[in-house]
Amino acid sequence: MLQISPASTNPKLTEQGFKNVFRTCGRDDVQGIFAANYVVDNKVADKIAVLDDKSAYGKGLADEFRKQLNKRGMKQVMDETINQGDKDFSALVTKMKNEGIGLIYLGGYHTEAGLIVRQAREQGLKAVLMSGDALVDKQYWDITGNTGEGTLMTFAPDPRKLDTAKDVVKEFESTGYSPEGYTLYTYAAIQAYVDAVQKAGSTDADKVAAALEKGPFSTVLGSISFNAKGDVTDPKYVMYKWHDGQYAELGS
């Protein structure tokens, strides 16, 4: 069976030598490195807490962030784990407040992130919360309300702004839906699959996989290719900031 994932970012997915696995998104080792470099280069905070939810995604992202942060000569003040589904983070927030934490880096998902930042503000902790692409979801702001103001997150450049996506975006928006997050990455995965099937002249998984390895493919994300591991070539990440219920790329 062939797999083309639009949103599986853990590096291990394509490091196992599978010939039938591909992804249109980037990897956490790229995303975590970018986030750590951003923190150091922009002097975001001196005291940093690194949290993760012990999931493959969350721990993987936090590990890569921590590794690069340390490589750049900075050491986190706190390392903590949380559990998915937890709702009370008051003790953790108190501990971070006592440590004078200025940046909370979370490897995890929008629900726990939203609760952490909301409870932090309730205790008067003004630390910036930074996380990854899982926060590219309007449900995050539904949880935080105004307490989510200033939250930072890494994600690829907004594909909705690409010329190659404008017609598809227009079609989505005509139905009342803006294709945020990984929607267009999913669309691109299907486009690549259809193109590969046509090139292979078959739906046989091995033949389609061989066609995917050859690329490139014209998609809503532009022209994409896959390397020998199945990773999309030349993945890019940028920093986004939540403001007044919307997120926007910094510098855009």
C-alpha cells in the first residue's frame, strides 16, 4: 500500500527505509532547528522551558529544538513533560513563574498549548509560548481567546498565497472554507498521486512509488519532488504569530 502523508512530520517516518512512503510536508528536524535558530538569532528570551507531550510528534519536535538550542550555546532552564488530555497545568505554570521563564517551547498540540498559555496568563506569567505546526488551527484561539496574543509557531510559508494555489483557494473559499493548515498539502498529495499513476500507467503501488521517485509534479504547492527517502525536497519553514484571532507570517 502506498502512503503520501500531508502532515506526518516526525523524521523517523522516512528514516526506516520504506519504499512506499512519501510526504509533501517538511520534517521536525528541519522545523525544530529553524525554531531554535529563530530564538537565538532574535534573542526571544534568556530563560526557556522546553515541554513535550510525549507523543511521537511532540517529543520529536521538542528534542530537535532542544538539540539545536544547545548547539547554539543556549541551555534551557526547564525540561518537563505533560500528558495529552491534561487540563490542569497550574502547578507547572507556578514552577515556570518561579523560574522566571520568558519562553515556553511546547512540542505538542493546540489543545494543551491553549490551556497552558491561558493558565499562565491567569497566574501573571507573561512568557511567550512557541510551538510547531499543530497550532495552525483556529481552535487554538477558541481556547485561548485574547490570552493567545503573541503566540509564535513554525509552519511552512502560507500556501494559500501561492499563484499555483489561487484557483483552488478560490474554489474552496466559494464554499465558505479557507484552506488553512495542511489542507493544500493534502490536495498536493492527491495531485502527485494522480500524476504518478498516469506516468506509471498503473495503480500498482510499486510502479506508482517508482514514478513518485522520479518527479517532479505540478501541484498547488508548486513543483515538488521527492528524494530517495520519500521526503519532499527543499522544505521551508517560517515563523508565524497569533494576533487578534488570526495568525500571520512575521515580516509579511
